[in-house]
Amino acid sequence: MAQIPNLDNSPLNLKSLREQSQRDLVKILKDIRGKKCLVIEPKLGGTLSLIIQTSLLKEYGIELRHLSAESVETDCSKVVYLVPSQRDLMKCISSHVHDGISKGLQREYYIYFVPRREIQCERILEEEKVHHLITIGEYPLYVVPLDEDILSFELDLAYKQCQVDGDTGSLWHIAKAIHKLESTFGAIPNVRAKGKASVIVSDILDRMHTEEPMNSSDMALSEINTLILIDREVDMITPMCTQLTYEGLLDEVLRINNGSVELDSSIMGVQQEGKKMKVPLNSSDKLLKEIRDLNFEVVVQVLKQKATSMKQDYTEITSANQSVSELKDFVKKLNSLPEMTRHINLAQHLSTFTSKPSFLAKLDMEHTIIEASSYDICLEYIEEMIHKQEPLINVLRLLILFSVTNSGLPKKHFDYLRRELLHSYGFEHMATLYNLEKVGLLKKQETKSNWLTVKRALQLVVEDTDTANPNDIAYVFSGYAPLSIRLVHNAVLSGWRPMEEILKLLPGPHTETKRAGFTSSPSFATLQGGSNGLDKITDGRRSLVLVVFVGGVTFAEIAALRFLSAQEGMAYDLIIGTTKIVNGHSLVETLFDRLG
Amino acid sequence: MANVSVAAEWQLLYNRYYRKPELYPMRWKNIDLSRNKVACAPFGGPIAVIRDDSKIVQLYSESALRKLRIFTSSGVLISDTVWKNPGGRLIGMSWTEDQTLICIVQDGTVYRYNIHAEPIEPNVTLGKECFEQNVVECVFWGNGVVCLTEGGLLFCIPDFKVMRSCQLAETGAEDLPNCMAVIEPKYTVSGNVEVLVGIGDGILIVDEDGVQTVEGEVVQGPVQKMVVSWDGKYLAIFTHDGRILVTDINFKGVLLEYNCESALPPEQLAWCGLDSVLLYWDDTPLLMVGPRGDPVHYFYDEPLLLIPECDGVRILSNTSLEFLQRVPDSTVSIFKIGSTSPAALLYDALDHFDRRSAKADENLRLIQKSLPEAVEACIDAAGHEFDVSRQRTLLRAASYGQAFCSNFQRDRIQEMCKTLRVLNAVRDPEIGIPLSINQYKLLTPSVLIARLINAHRHLLALRISEYVGMNQEVVIMHWACSKITASLAIPDPALLEILLDKLKLCRGISYAAVAAHADKNGRRKLAAMLVEHEPRSSKQVPLLLSIGEEDTALMKATESGDTDLVYLVLFHIWQKKQPLEFFGMIQARPLPRDLFISYARCYKHEFLKDFFLSTGQLQEVAFLLWKESWELGKNPMASKGSPLHGPRIKLIDKAQNLFAETKEHTFESKAAEEHAKLLRIQHELEVSTKQAIFVDSSISDTIRTCIVLGNHRAAMKVKTEFKVSEKRWYWLKVFALATIRDWEALEKFSKEKRPPTGYRPFVEACVDADEKGEALKYIPKLADLRERAEAYARIGMAKEAADAASQAKDGELLGRLKLTFQQNAAASSLFDTLRDRLSFQGV
């Protein structure tokens, strides 16, 4: 099965978006005549696998390589680098060029920056004295469709760069990406933002509108009705919790990368010792589409049911005479057999983790922290984790959850835990702790925590969640309703106004903008029959809301959004934009900065 | 009838009519073409006039210095300048496609002027050979020139936009050629210019790569003059025996032959459109020869200049400018004497209608079926007219006829009116661009507008571009730039006002481009004021930098949110200013500061330290030093166990001191202190154990390593040295002992005293090591019943687990444990009964 997702059922024409990106890339490669060696930065390579099949590239006379510190060995006289605009890659490329010169190779070098060339990179090339030897171009890939309803800006480090380094380049990128979407799908009339970074994105977007005004005709044709921007900073609690949906759990345990997981083939029942295999996970897989957003407990049952019914069918087929049409139905069911086996294998693998007492204990602890009722138990638990030298990231995830819900730790405990961490894991982690402190994830308590108020007002903890027939998004964490999605839900339904009091308790400002072009243009008003008409369903398609998570979103949150979108009385289709799909691990990892 | 008088002015050449309406009486005074070198641009372009220095002429009341004067086609002076250029005689002068005047003098220097007679620098030379040999003749085409030197060499500038000269192949002939003609690059197969050289008895085709002799009957004997038609397909040749020949450009077949009975070649030979050829000797009538029939003679008593156009020839004399053209077919059909074509009848009908005669209706009936084509002919004929009243009459006829047509494209008339309005506007003698409709179409409106702008006719250009629905940005932009150049005397604020007033007419216009022009003209302040209005930061910021407004640039870049722009400014300032000044500029601005730090962190460590020191962020310097200490550690020179640990520790000490400077960083300071201490201890341990396994492990790991190595005293020492808590100590020691599977020691340790952690560490260590027996020693000691139950469950003792759980009265736990023992039916039922009992108790 292809890793490139099937986008046919998307509420937006994302296919055209992807095709444009394909064409852009092919054009770049075609324009460089003759045989060439294409060197791709590995992570970018992963992203590109969502856009174009690498085998297709070979048709353009291309040798494909991954960028690494080792110099490029090729007979091609043209070497084309396709890399993101990152400083650290420039030294590597420079050394390749120098190496080529010292070997006396006659080569032409090209660098194509994704999504655009940046002065800071070129500056390093200049300092390394290779800038004049390289032809520089751009591959404007700002956004990649991950699935029918998910767009990724592929900015892994956005959260860290914004929060720790104060480098807001990624925010400009996001605004640009949204602006590009608008040039395809029409300007978005309503923008709601919460959190510092979100408001900056919204501001830059406004600026782009004044710098390059859109025609008023484009305004009327907007396919997307509302843009909601949520800064990850607003809700750091949700990603720190262990996701309990099927896809979320897969991500927690196996790490989903660019819509696929890589695992030992033995897990998938293929007997090839030590060989890794890639399993694509996107909505082309019908069974996955059905179960990805369910609570894992339920998934096991669903799979079991399906297997049983299939077994029953099978026995019936072998035992009795069947009509042709019944046979046909059966064969049709058989077609889904590979999908069944795949997910049964995966679920089996997951349950080896979920049945461990330590896993359950961890879940228990997460809930205890969220309940915010037993401070001392939590503290002791975390302390013991440190003493046992459990993996640092696991410790930090809980610790962050603990610190954020308490709006920091009393100085005594803060210093004590930090000291224990340094003693147990080494002093090189001082830099990581410093980063966490800068970001406010692990800090000294200065004000009283308002988590209880927020929790109560937004009903974040839901007792008695029925995971099999959920009636609330809380099912995704078996009892905790993700804060971010509660906010989105409210923003979609009624905007920020009715919940201003609560928004003030959460980090960062919030804004609500209505684009001037729409209110003043009379044609628009008549077309839509006033602003109330916006919510109405026109020609059978529902209005679209683009929810952008600045700093990343988890699969569990996506599941919750899909759940919302599927609810009766929801007048909108939701499309999700994110800097990257994250989980607690990957987020905390970006904040790691070993001194050593 | 009026029609007669129109056709009366026509001449018939074989079966074609020609006419030559006067375009303008020349407005200039005292210009004698015979005394001057004159260059006229095609498409009704300007005329450059300069006294001919190859002729002996009488000076009247004029300066001996020659003046280069530039007129419009109507003879209105646009500009003049004194010709003082060195380099000898002026050999060739011509206008390029973008209306630059090219003047080539004897020594091969090329001088260029714009339409305002301002020299365009730099001057270009054709090369050393030209300088040595002297240029004797130049043949121009729209965008290039071929020059002949006295030595018979050919040089070429193939493109005036590039202005690079090249030498063409040598002909090898000893004599100088009689005549030359050029086939433009766009009409040759090779895409390079080809020169036809009439030399000796034949014609050579010369290009960059070689020389070719023309074969064929056409060329017999020396050729005296040649000219290529404007479409590059035909060649007119004047032979040594006084004949004029027209042939295909490949010399295949003779299309026209006429004996002029003159041994002397004509002074001018020109194509009139593609239909006929004009020959001009200064003492005989102008001769027009067509493919068949008798030639036509035109009588003039003045010197003439023939200006070939695509659809005719303009004839310039001292007093007037005429346009000789073949009468268009539509015009012929209407105005030919005795014409009964539908168009003529329609035209006639209008006349009757105007005189309220019923014959109008009669005429219309006659042509009913062919009415649309009659209307079309009237519209077309109107387009070809230069006379406004006749245009109007013809259009009225068309519109009259159209009223009776059911299916005629209605916008044709409107379109023609539009075109004619534009044409009439530029034909005005003040503007002086006498374009025919065909020329206009070939030239295209945008080029016409460009030419108007170039001649500083901005208002007209603006009106036309608005009228024909083109973007006005070009016009306004050029206007603004010209205005700035021309308004040295106007103070900045006033000029800004004037400029803004017009610039705002056009949305999306680049204020930055105008500002850049202002800056180039030395008006930096005006530039600064203009750039303020540029909405696009990506254009605004670079300009602000180039005019030295670094502070504003930094502010604008920051506002834009585009980090790339901020970096642009940062690097600019960084390079230009002293470090301290640079630091001062960025210190109070979060985004630029953070970006600088982020860049410097990975590329300019030392410089970053300077920055932090200058801004008093000592803790940041401390972190950098601390980081360096690790880098030293990685350095192979500072390998483990060697005394080179000294420098590392020194760096950490330094960091510690810096942290200690501020009281917010006591924690970091202590950590650094401990780190240094740890390194020293680890170093000693490596020396004493002779094993390089300690350095850079954590305190806990060091303790574990010591215990694993059996060095309990060292472990204890580390413990006390760093005040490791009893709890942690227990976990560490238990795990370490389990690692070496020293169960005896473990048991002894458990009995030392009541463990502060309880017995959990012992149970976990044993269970993890899969030592059931060992684990059983500690499980009963677990205080918490639930824990005990789970521990039993983990080693698979269902019954004990169930007992413990039921003692703890925890139904949920029982349920979970049951799941664990799912495969074991007996155990499973055990849990069920226990749970039932529990729930009864609950009730």
C-alpha cells in the first residue's frame, strides 16, 4: 500500500495542492539538464515521500542520496542539494564542496532551499567561501497534506525555536502557508487566535493581506470560513498525557513518522530476522479509518468481533451450499483480510505494553496529577522515578504535567527535584532544565495555580466515560477531555466572547478578527445573506473551519476533533493544520539540549 | 460627388492605387536636408539632424560648432546639444528600437543619446582594428549595426542592448565593396546577422563564421546598391547597367526588373511596403517601380529623405512629411471612381440620408445581403484614414449600415473608434507620432506607451493606458522617477506631496523603486520619506539599508515578522558597525536580539560571549563556558585520565563564579560546583581503578559503578561527598547488587536497617532479574497490601495475589488481576468468587 495518502474524500481539494508541489519539484529537476545526483536531507526526504514516489524521480536521470557528513560519491557532474533552510546543514554542504575541489572534481553544485532561501544560510556559505560556486534556488513547499483532513507545515522545531530561542521564523512560515492556502481556496473571513504565537501568526497574516491585497472577487469565493489558531503553549497538559486512542498509542509506542510506522517485521508476523518494515497508516486503509480514533480498549474488542464474524462466515462457507452472491460477499470480506491481520498484529504488539503494571501505574499517576488532589503522592512518585533512573523523558513528561498543573513547584521541591535529576542523569542536563524553565514547563511556583478553575469551568475531567459509546471527547484520554479541543470547540460554536474569563486564565492573549474586505463588500453580504448565513450549509457541503496548532498537535487531539466534527448539530467540517504531529516524547525531545 | 476628389489624388501603378497624404507641414525652420545628416526612426519616431561634416556647406548666422538636434516627425524640436565628440567624422547615425540614437564616428567609437539629447554613458568602441583602420560605412537595422572599415573588415554589434562588438569573417577581397545590405538576425536561419556585400562582380554573404558567394543568374556584374525588404524576404538590387531587380532573398527568380537608364546608382533606394520600390536621385523625379506596368514619377523641387515603414514610405522634405502607401482595398472599394461595391453604396446612402433623400433607402435595399461586409469595409477604411473628418464620415456610414444589420459584431465600431482616438491623439502635431493603423498594430500599444513615456509625454501615456485598459503602473513609475530627476529645485516635502498624489493612483505600485531612484539622484531624505509608504517590507527594508537608515530598517523588518528580513538587517549592521554599537542596537529589541543569539550560538561563540558580557547576562556566559568544558572533554587531546582535566575543571569553576554573581542562579552555581567536584573524584577513581569508565557519568551512575566493581568504600565516599539521600542510596545499591546478582549481599543490605524506601526496591530488583525465590523473601514485607498483591501477580502466584487483594478490599484491583490471569481458567474463577464476596461486603 502506498504511503502517499489518498485524498479523494477531503473536504478541500488538497490533491491539487499536492499536485502543485509535485509539479514544482519535477520542474526544478527537469530544468537542471542532464544526469544529476540529488542529495536530500533525510527528514525532508521523509516529508517528500508524502508527495511523490521516489521511484518517479529516477525517471529524470537522478541518483538519489541522503545528506550526511560523508562526502557525496557520484559520477554525475551535477550535484543538487535539496535541503530545508537550516544553518547546521550549510557547514556540511560546504565541506562537501571543499572536498570535491580538493579531489579536483569538476562539478556543478546547486542548492534548493525548502521552502525558501534564507540569508542566514547563505551567509554561512559565504563565510565558508563556497557561495559563489553554488547555484541557489527555492522549492516553495510550505504545506504537506498528511491525510484527508490534516495539513502539516513540517516544522519539527517550531515549538522549541519560538519558545526557547525566540526565533519566530516558523510563525512567518505558518502565515505564509495559510496565505498560500488562501490564494487557492479564497481568503478566510474569520480568524480567531489564542496564545502568543497564534496572535503573531494572525498579525503576520494580516500584514500579508495588506502587502499583497487579494482581489475582491477572491474574497467571495472563500471555501474556508474560519481559521482558528491555537498556540501549543496554551495547553501543554494534553501532550504530556499518554494518548489512549489506537493511533495515538501507536505513536506513543512506535512513533508514527510521515504517516507510517517502522517496526520489526516479526511483529507483523513476517519471519525475517531483524528486518525492519514500514507500515503505512492513513485513511486509504479503510479499517484504520474506522478504528484509528477509538479508545484502544475498544479497538481490541472491535477487532475481536470482526475476526469472530469472519471465522463464522468461513465455517458457513465450508459447511453449507452457498449462493453465488453470498460467496461474492464473502470474498469481498476476504479482501479486508490483510488489513485485519495488520491491525491485529499491531494491536497485539501494543497490548504487550498496555498490560504492564508500570503502564497502568503511569496512567493512574497522570490522572492523579490532572485531578490535582494529592500533591504529595505525585511528588513521591516522581521522586522515585528519578531514583530508579527511569528514562529521563518519561520522568520529564510527568514532571512537566505536575509543574504546569500547579503553575510551578514550590522553590524547595523545584530545587530538590532538579538536583536529584542532575545527580541521577548527569550535569549535562542542566541546559535542558534551563530550557524547560525558560519555556515555563518546569519552574518555580510564583502564583497560585488556576488549573482547578479551568478544569472545572471547561469540564476537563469527565467521570464515567463510556469508551465504547463515547458522548464526550474525554474518551480519548479515558476521562480527561483535552483542554485545547475544548477551546476549539467553543471557538467554533460561539467565538471567544462568552469564555473570555477563562481565556484570561490561560497563557497568552487572544484575538478575534473579521476581515475588513468582507464586512465592507456589499456583494458578499448579499451573497451570504448576512453573517448568520455563514453557518448555513450550502449545496450540501458544510462550511469549513481550519484549526491550526502552532507548535504541534497529537493524534489524540485529532481524534477528538474528528469526533466533534462527526457530532450531530456540528455545522462545520474541520481541517487540521499543524507545525508537526507531536507527542509528549517528541515535544520534550526538542527541548533537550545536552551541554555535552 | 465627394468621392471623386478622394480618388483624384491617387496614382495608378499597374492595377494598384497609391496615395501620399501629407502628414505634417514641417514646423521646423531653416532645416535643409541636403546640408545635414538626418536619422529618422521608423514608426513615426523622432528625427535627428546634424550638419553633415562630409560636405562643404556654407555657414549662415550660426556657430561653427555643430549641433545635434532632435525633432518629432512633425518638426517640433525636442532637444538639442552641441556635438563635441572626438573621433573624427560622423559616419553613421540611426535610431534603435528603443529610440536611442546611435552615432558612430570614424575611429569606431559609438556615442549614444537618448531622445532628450543626453549622452548615455559609457561610450563603446568597436575595437582596435576600427580605431586603426577608420570606419567608412555603417548599415543599421532595428537593433544592430554592421560597420565597414577602410581595410575592408566588417564589424558588427548584433544587439544594442548588449553593446558588444564582434568581427565578421574576412571577405578576402582587395577592393572595398560597392554596397552592403543586412539581413536581420531574426530572419536568418543561423540566428546571426548576415551581410550581403556587393563586391567586384558579385555578391558575398558574410556572417561571423564564414563567407559565401552567391551563385545564380540574377547577379551578373557589379551591384551598385541593395536593400532588403522589412520582412527580410526580398532583396532590391540596382545593377551596374542601370537596372533595378527584385529577387527572393535566396536569389531564386526575378520578381521585378526595370531599366532605369541611369548609370549612376540612386542615392536612396527604399521599399514601399512590400509592393513597390522607390528610387531617388537628387536631380530627377522620385521613381516608383512596381512588378508590372509603367513606373510612377513624383515631382519634387526639394531634397527628400525616404523613411521606409512596414506599410509604405514616409517622404520627408524640408517643408513637409508625406506618407506614400498603397491605397487599402477597403478604401479603393469605397472611393474608386465609379465603384458600385456595397461599401461604396453604403457610403453613398449616408450621403443621401444626410441630405434627406429617399435614395438612401434605395441604396440600402440594393446591398441588403452584403450589408455586413459593406459595414466592415467602412470601418476598415476609416482606420486607414489620417483625416479626422473622413474617419468620422466613414464610421458614420458604418454605424448607419449597422443599424440595418441583424447579426453584426457590434463592438467592431467601438473598437475602431478606440483605436482611432489613440492614433489621432498621438498624431497631433505637438506629439508628432504619425502612426498608421498597421504600424500601430505591429508596434503594439505597450511599446507606444513606452515611447511616449520616454519622450516625457506622461499624461498622454497615462490617458492612453487607462483608455486601452492597460496597467498604469509603468507610466506612473516612470513619471515619478523623471519628476525626481527633473525637480532638483523642489524641496523634499513638497516633492513628496506631488509624488504621493500621483503614486496613489495605482494600487500595488512599488514605492521602494521610486525611493531607490530618489536615492540614486542624491535625495536620500526624500527616499526615506517615500520608502515609508512602501507596504511590502521585503522591498522596503533593503532600500532602507541602502540609504543608511539601519534603525528604521531593523524596526520595519521586525514588524514584518519575516525573520529572513531581520537577518538581512542584522548582517548588514553587524558588518558595518563596531561591536558595541551593534550590541546597543539589538539589545533592546527582542526578535533581532534572539535571532542574533541563535545564529551566533552555532557560529560565533566568542562574539556571543562578548555580547552577553556587554549586556551583563553573566549566566549566559557561564552556560557557554560550561558547554565549552564538554567540548574540551570531547577533544582527543584531553583524553580521559590525563592531567588535561585541569582546563576543563577550570572552565567549570569559571562558570560557577559567574553564576554566583547573580543570586537568581545559586542553583546553577551549586550545580557547577558539584560538577567540578564530581569530575575531580571521577578522575581520582579512574587513576585508582585504572579504568576509564567514570568521567562524564552521573553521580548515581558513579555510585552504581563503584558498587558493581565491589568498591563499597568509594561508593560510600561519593554518597557522603554529595549528600545523596538515603532513599536514592537504597535504590542505587539494590539495583547495583542485583546487576551483579549478589543476592547474599542484597539480603544482608535489607537487614542493615529498616529501608527508608520500604522493601519495594528489593522486590522490583528481584522480579526484574526473574529471581522468584529471592523476591519471595521481600514480598511479604511489603507494607501496602495492593503492592503485595501486584507483586505476587507479577511472579505468577495467583492465589497469594488474590488473597492480598481481597485483604485490601480492592475490587478494581481484583478485576485487573483477573485480566492478567486470563489464560488461567482456575485462577480466573478464583478472582471472580473473591470479587463477588467483596461486593457483598460492600452492600
